[in-house]
Amino acid sequence: MPVIRRPAAILRRPAAKRPNSTSTSTASKKAPSAGVKESGKQAVRNELKILRLLKAARKQKAKAAAKLGARAATSANKNKVKCQARPKAVPSKLAGDAPKDHPAHKWVKVARIRATFGLEKAWEFCKSGNPGKDSMQRDGVRWIHKAPRMFVKAEDAGSLEEAGRVARRLFQAASEGATLEEVRVLKRDLLKEVKNQNFSAARREVSRPSKRPRRDVASPGPLYISSLPCRVEEHKEASAPSRKSARKLFDMMNARETISKRRAKGMSGAQLYAELPKELSEYFSRRSCPNVRRRDDRTSKDLHRLASAWQRWSLCKNDAERERLKQLLVLNFAVWRFVGGTLAFARAVGFLTDWSDSEKERVRQVVRTAFTAGHAQSFFCDAYEGTQKIKKAFGENCDEDKLEALLYNTGPKAVANVEPMLTFFTLHGKLRVIDEIWQRATAIVHAAAPDEQGKIRWQRVANELGRLPYFGRDEDGFREPTFFAKEIAQDLLDTPIFGPGGRSSVCDLRSFCPAGPGAVLGLMLVFNLQEKPLQREAVPLMRALLSLAAEFWEHGDADDLELHDIQFMLCEVQKLFHSQNTHNSVRGYAGPCHSLADAGSVCLPWEQLLEDSLLLLASKDDGKALVPQEDLVETMLQWLGLPSGRMQDTKEHICHGDLVSLRPVSDTTAALGFKASGSLCKLSVQDCSCFRLERLQGEGELRPGDEIWLRSMQGSHLGPTTNKPGCRLAAPLGSSRFDEARLFKVKCAPDWRWEPAAAVPARGAAVFLQTRQLPLGLLIPPSNGAICSMAAEPSQLVLERLDVLAEAADSLWTKIRIAIAACLESGSMLREVQGLRLAEPESVRRRLIGCR
């Protein structure tokens, strides 16, 4: 191979700086000496061409900087104000690099766009031992058996050299015993300081990469529809795990089922968690956890009640109408779950009878209306990754440009027209997936029909759904359904799609269920796996756990459990393991909640809903044509999951579970609430906080001498921060629930006008709140904004019930009465002595079942 003699300009070009440069890099700069052949000349021409291109690029960048400087000169006053407001640079406390002889220079790899290193390698140099395993178990990181790799992007650090310096500082800290969490905090601080010190406003503008021009109309490519074959044979059962690991799973399942049965008996508060294992009691009282059976969860019940599948089915008169209704059930559950995931979203969208551009625009307008009213976040749940991203996008910084990007993916804030960005971060992308589901609704319905052996299998429905993107994945030449295929198929199991018997007609409930991402992590914990199992491996592992139910399940016949119940609780087991991780998204439990009249109820078509409710109620009561007005309104509000007048009795006393406020006796313009610091203070009435009152004895009226907890709206209980006089009161999220140190004893004021032995009135009752363990009470300061404290001589305060549900019900009844009057005026409903009836029930029937 001939040696090429390069021009002097090329030889004088400085080599790229590397963090670990040695003498070998210097030697490589020396020019070789040899003759040049024809091929060598061509190589020199190519390199000279590259140099010319680089020179032209530098000139173009210089022109852009000059233009930017001219633009800055025209707004000199504005820039002068900004420069004056900017703080002066402070000497860095975190500056510096690792010593030259430190192993960080060897093990930190600086690539094209970032610097990386392995934490496990850094921990090997720790003289006090390897802190990796213990810290990962404590922090609850998702990399259970393998330490993660740390990386620093050049874009975040300002340059590749700076990224290498930051990475070496992180390696040095880890080698000195820093845990994963401490390394993450140091990385955040280093990058923040680098950004604050190295970039002025002009430099930030010049060095910022130019944004790609956004097209006015998003035109992404078609979605990927898999054509791989699906697995149809039954999954075999794997070997069972150790009894110790299996018992951890079933202990959690038994405890959760115990809580569900207690709640069904009317128990609440601390009684729900009494006599449970301490770890599980603490977890369930602080964290949201679904039921063992998904169909018993609140959201599942609400969506099925809204769909009213079996009542609509009874209104069908022929097979064509029944087939159409089945397809619409597939469509509606897909839209409700995949796009929003909440009852508020499903209620506002309603039951769709087709899927065209008008229905898509209707969904967008529903979200736009909620955004205008300030309730858009309540439409999207945080249990799914896709809907959680949309919910976060509707945060405080969401503006009209962001709304346009979310709804249509147009405008200055539109995301790239590529997947998965489009589906994860925009409503527009999610509606594209619904397009594919609607096109395959017929095939999905037919998959629920009996097979050649006359058996109905929900695996076939999941396979059909799994062909869609985000509903399945390719594994070893097969298309395997995943989490969202499982979610939609589980909703359809309790509908007529699977025949007259619904769920009871399906034969593979105990032998098939796709594993969600949380369940996969749960399997790694229970079976002590080093790698995440594939779907073809996960289903046999779950079957092995289900086979142990007869030994560990304590609530009835183990044959009543389904494989999905195991999958559901495996996800909760890994959440329990990760519950102490501050970066994990384990949802907190804020206590019992009720559906309020939110933004969805404002834009509801009340007249149409009244007509639909009247026909559904009439069909339920054996064709009864006349329905009393109060029964109609009550049925409609329950159908929609909204508070009705009958939900709130006219109680004269404060009871367990009521929302209450605290205020001074002598000042009606002030109340108690939390400051930004978290301390309880005396504030104005507009800024007061409300608490849910929970009696130690459980259900019943509040009486003097009762001990209570005051639960904040975040879920934590109010209590003193220490056991000393003068301490403040707070409700930190990390505190234990139903802690005896946070119990208050209610004592009646001696000079108040009510019987001491009687129940506490709902309005105007003056009481003292005294702690259980200390002879101290709540002291209210005289001035607004001052912090409340605990003192030997407490202040009198007034406990007042907040009738939020009653007020919401009154508002709804007012709207519904107006809608009833409009229906009577238009002639769609007729009033008779015994009640209301429909003027044209056939048109309403066809609308309910989706006939065109």
C-alpha cells in the first residue's frame, strides 16, 4: 500500500483533543515520507474538498453570528437591562477534573456526542467496598441485577470536552463510595453550574442548533402493521419458583383482597389496614394499588357502566345491528383506554357511533374545551405511559401553540413526524392508531367467535389486537400481543363480543395473559432472573405461579383466580420493591375520592343524555314507558358517575369521612391552611385547606372525646413535627399514615352553646384539638401568615363541614331541569301524570346501538 504525502495545510491541522491523549497521538501527527501514486492523488483531492466544505461552513456560521449581532444592536436597551439583571459569575465549587493518574481517565469513554462509563467499574475502585448492590436495593432502581451506565451528553455540557470532564468527576465520586442516587444528584449540579457559567445570552443564541422548519400539516408515514404469524398453541407451564419468593407475591394478593372485602363491608380509615403485615399496611395506606381482579377497579366499573353493553345489546333486533354494536364496543373501549384512560374523558367524548373525521374533531374539541376550562389534565390518567406524557404536557406551561401541537401536531411546537414520538406525545398520533383499530374491528370481533373445536379463546382477540403498533411486538419470528392488547381485550371480555356468557364463556382465562412491563419486572424479582423474559417465556412463568395458588391463596377457591390476576399483582410487587425510589412513578393514595362535576359535565349534551337514559331505564324495567322525573335524573347521574342529590343525606352533624375546614372562633375571615413551606398557618378564607376527617373508631358521628386524623388532600395526615411545645404542624408526604402521633382528641369548648355529650354540629362548633401522646393542643397565631404551633393552652377553633358533593349535585340538578324543559318544549319527551316518556323511542334506540 503506497504511503500518501499530504499537503502542508493538512499536516498543520490540529488534531482533535481527547481527554486521555498520550505520546502515541503525537507520533501519529508526523508526516509520512513516500511517493504518491494516482490513487493517493485522488485521496488528497478528496481531503482538500472536505477542507473547502468545512471552510465554507465556518463562513456561513460567521455570517449568521454577524447577522445576529446586528439584530442585537437594534435592541441594545433591552439587552442592557438583561445583562444588568444577570448575576455575575461565581467561582465554581464543583470545577476541576479528576487527577491525571485517576482511573477515570481510562474508563470514561468519550464518543462523538457523549461521555459514558459503567458504575459497576467505578465501584470496583472504592476502598470501603462495593456500594453498588446495597444502594441499588435501597433506591429501588429498575436495573435490579446490573448497574446502569452513566452518560453525559455534549449538548447538555456545552462541548464534548466538558462532557468528558463532568463524566470523570462522576466516576471519581462513585469510586469514592457515592451511591447511584448521589451520582445522579452530582451530575445534575455539575451540568447546572456549567450551563450557568459558560453561556451568555448571545452565545446561547449563536450556539443553539437551528430548529427544523415545521410543516403546517403533519404527514407521517404509515403505521407498521405486523404480518408475522401469531402463536396459537397453548403456553406450557414453567417450573415453579422457590416457596419463599412465591409467598411474597401471595402475601400481597391476600392483603389486598382483605382490604377490598373490608371496604365492601363498609369499613374505612385505619380499620382497613389493621392486623396486616407492617410493610404491607404501610404500603397500602400510602400508595395506590388496584384490586386483585382488574374488573373490580373503579375505572373499569365506571367505563363498563358508561358503555352499558348488555343493555344496548338487548335493544338490538337483528344480527346486523348486533354485529355493528360489537364493532362499536371495540372502538369505544379503545378510544377511552388508549387516548384518555379516565372516566372524565370517556364521559365527555361519549359513546361513539362511528369513526370518521367528524368524530376525531369531536375528540379534539372536547379536549380543547377542557383546556380552556383548566381541567385538561383530569382527562388523562397517569397509569399508562402514553397518557401520562399527554397529562404532563397539559401542565402549567401549556399554551395555545402547545395545544395545537398536541391536537394536530402542527405549529412551532410540533414534534417530529416519526414514531414513537408522534403517538407518545400527541393526541394526533394516538388517533392514527385508533384509525387502524377501527379498520380491524371486524376481524377483532370475529376472533372472539368459537374456534374449530367450539371453544372461545381471548388469546385470539389479543393476537388480532397485537398486530397493531404499541399493542404487540415481534419476537423470534412471531407477533406477540403486549400490554395494551391485554388491556382492551380484558375490557371486551365483559361484553357480548364473547357471546351471551361474556367472560364465563372463555376457556383460556387461566392459561393465557400477556405480561405488561411491570409484570415482567415482577417476574424478575420472584424468579431471580438476570434478564427480562420475553412474552413466550413470561406466560409459562406466570402459569407456574398460578399453580401455587391452591397452597397460598386464602380467599376462597383458587380456581376462581385467572392468569391476569397474577399478572396484575406482579406489577404491584415490583412497585412495592421500588416504592422507596424517589424517581419512580408509584402513585400516592390520597384517600377515598368521589366524582365531582368537572369540566366534562359542562359541555355534556344533556338533552340527548336524558333521552338515552329514559330509554335505558325503560328497557331495564321490563319496557316500562313512563318514568318519574326524579328516578330519571338519579339514573342518569349514576350512569355518568356524577354526584346526585340522594348521595348526600341532610346530616346535621360532622361524620367520619366528611371534608372539614378549620378556622378561628373569633375571626370569620381567616382559616387554617398550608404555606409553600408545608407548615400549617393562619391564612385568608380563600387560601384555606380542607381535610378529610377520619375517626379512630371508623364510621359514625363525631362526638367530644373521639380521636381523629385529619387527612390532607395529598393523602398525608396533619400532625406535630416534634414532641416538644412550640413545634409547628405539617403533613409531609413521607410520613406514616394513621400514625398514633398524629391523632387529635376532640374536646368541646366549655362556653359553647351545644350539649357536650351530643354529636358535633356541622356548622359553628367550637372545639379544642389536643394530641394523644402529649398534653398539648393546636394554637392559632393572632396574625395572618403566622405558623400554627402546639402549646399547653390551645386555641378554640371551629370545625365546619364542606358540602362539596351537595353543591355539585345542586348545580347538576339545575342544568338537568333546564334540559328537561327544553326536551318538553321541543316535543322529544312528553309529560304525563305518572312520569315522562319518549315521543319517538325508535330513533333513540337506533342511536344507542349505533345504527346509521
